Amino acid sequence: MKIFLFFILIQFPLLAGVCESGNCITGNGTMLFANGDKYTGDFKNEKKSGYGVYIFHNGEKYEGQFKNDYPNGMGIAYLTNGNVYEGEFIQNFPDGQGTMKYASGNIYKGEWKRGLRDGFGTMTYANGSVYVGEWKNNKRAGQGTYTHGGGVVFQKPIKPQKTKETKATIATRFFAGEIQ
């Protein structure tokens, strides 16, 4: 089963904005940008810093911690494709622990690196299947266990470039053995 999942990185423009209200230098205020984006939250030295809500002109939204104008710390990103990411950000990217709820019904909970699933994580698929294991560059890689929605369990080391050629161990109530 091949599933292609893409994370759409929210791009934060470094556009000059107009302070609509409050203190947009060092304090709390609301800034409007020429492209229609809007930020309401904390500022430090004229940069988004602290807690804030950034609403994009296309309907996407980020709410959470900012540092030096970028999402940095804990936050939630609501994307126009229906995906919602909640977790850690480092300089605009999901990085660290986080959960992505995909519009498809799939849910990934685990480690992220520069916007990609990377490290240990669990993907629960909309069909009831679950993969628990290692990820590298958004792909299952390394040790992991895949449980099909019907209860069939596959345990195997996964090599990203040779996934189809790797042997797997299968165990059900009726059968235990290797498959290729």
C-alpha cells in the first residue's frame, strides 16, 4: 500500500505591515500586511515574538509561539487542505514532537524534523491500520510494526530504497511465517 502524504509548509512573509492597533514595536498589537495577512499577538523589537495568531489571506492559520518573526515553540497550524498540525516548531518548521491530523482521516503522532516525519512515530490510517516505528524523510524506515486493520501484523526492518524486497514476518491467529 503506497500512501503519499505531503506537508504544506506555511510560509511566513517578512513583509512590512501596518500596525492596526496596540503596540507593534514591543508589546501586544495587531498588524495588517499588504497581501491581506493579519497577525495579532506579542511583539519584541518590531518582530513577532511570544504568543500570537497569524491568519493568512488564503485562510490558513497559525496560533502559538513566535520568535524572531517565525513560529518557534508550541503551536497549531490549520492548513487549507484540511490538515491540522499541533506540536513543536523550530524556525517555521514542525520540528520535535507533534501530531498531524490529515484531512484523509490519517493521524501521525511522533517526531518531526524540518517539516518531515523523522524519528519514532505512529501513523494511524483511516482504514484502521497502524504503523508504529521509525521514519526517515517522511517515509517508514528502520524498525517498525505494521498492523493491518484486520489484525494482520507485519514486523520488519525497513530500508527506504528497498521496501518491496524486504522480508516481513506475519502473525495472525491462523498463520505465522515470512512473506516477501
